Amino acid sequence: MKKTVRISFEGKTYDVEVEVLDSNAAVAAAPAVAPAAAPAPAAAPAVAGGTEVKSPLAGSVFKLKVKVGDTVAANQEVAIIEALKMENPVVAPCAGTVNSIAVKETDTVVDGQTLMTIA
């Protein structure tokens, strides 16, 4: 029987699939564990210009999926950050309109850097 478990490590949340061998056996993690789809910050800081969308990890901006003025829904994919040859989606923490975009495709970003604001 396979089971999905959510764990947190160093401030990041991961969904891990495990296989339960039997009720008395230890649980083994699946070999290829990918981070959860870039979870939106639970309490994204509201700033004068709107809510900041921050990079969930260091990498480079592979693709911006929205532009200034676009209307977005909560949890809609708004960008993709490439790190270690893996594409990591960035989702909107709230619904609204894209106020500003602080990066462009191919820019290098650090963990927690503001990518855009949504009002």
C-alpha cells in the first residue's frame, strides 16, 4: 500500500510517497522525491503595491507565465524557476491582478526574492 506524507524540512514542505510494507515494518521513502509544487507562502506579506510572490528556491527564471495587468487566480502557476535542471512551478499566493514584475526570463534569483506583486 502506498501512502503520501507531507513533511517539512528547513522551512520547506515536501510531499513524499512511501510504501507501507506491513503494519509492523518501517516505512521506506520512494527513491525519487521531488519537492511539492512550490507551495505558496501561507502568509505572503502584503505590501503597499500588493502581495509579493517570492521565489521558493534559488535558480534562474525559466519562464514567466503572466505579464503586468493579467488577472490571476489563487494557486495559479505564474512562473517557473529552473534549478539543477528541474523546472519548479511558482504559484500565486492569492487572486488578483499582476501589479509589477521584478525579474525577467533568464535572471538568476535567490530563495525568497520577490518575483512579482499581485494586488
